[in-house]
Amino acid sequence: MNAESVIPRHETFGIIALLLPLCSSLLAYFWVGSMNLLADPASKLSGLAIATVLLTCCLMAIEANEVGAGSQTDLTPKGKRREGPVAWFLAGVLLWAIAFPYWMHRRSKYGLKNLCIGAILVSILFVCVFGVMSAAIEKTKSEVRSALNINE
């Protein structure tokens, strides 16, 4: 039994895109969460968030390209072309928390599995973990500043 019989190649990008923010959230919580302030956890957290968003956007664009999104034959009921890979990438970069689950729903229009519910759950987890971690880092910085009587 080979990998192709378990997960079709065209589903692979969607599954990886779904797992990436989940793994990134776990990494942020356990790796960045265990850092002290001297290790600069804020920059690591920001870098991890940016890398996750960019990689998932790339995966969305690659998958959109593979299924023919935005091609000459991909038309709306009114006869206009749908958004293509570049539009999905840019939408993801600008509004990741909305575009990512929306693409995971839209991919079902091209014969792929609808992974929207999973994408919504992973997006909520990702945003919450990164928001809480960022707030905790800033709170710790503030406590250290006040303990050292540093005013900014």
C-alpha cells in the first residue's frame, strides 16, 4: 500500500495547510512559551506567525493552481472568471483568518474535500494561542520593567 492510495495527491496540500497552523500553535505554546525574556520570545512568536501565514497562503495558491481556479473554464454563473491562485494568496496574506477557511470551503467546488470546519477550528486556535502568547509576553515585559523601575 503506497501513500497515493491513502491520501490522493490533490488532497495533500489541503491537509498540510490544515495541519500547519495546528503544529505552529503547538510550537508557539510549548517552545516560545518556555522561553525567558532574554531569548526574545516576541520576535520568535512573530516570525512563527508570519511563516505560518505565508506557508499556508502558498499552499492555498498552489492548490488553487492545481485545480484550475481562475482558469478560462472556471466561471461564475454570470460568466465571469473566478479568483485564481494569486488572488487566493493575496487574500490569505491580507485576511488570513477569513480567507483560509473560505478557501478550504471553496476547494470543494473543484472536487476536493470540504475542510472548512477544520480550518475554522484551527484558525481560532491559531489566533487565540498567538494572541494569548503575545499578551503574556507583553505582561511579563511590563512586570520586569516595573520591578526594575524602567519607564517607557
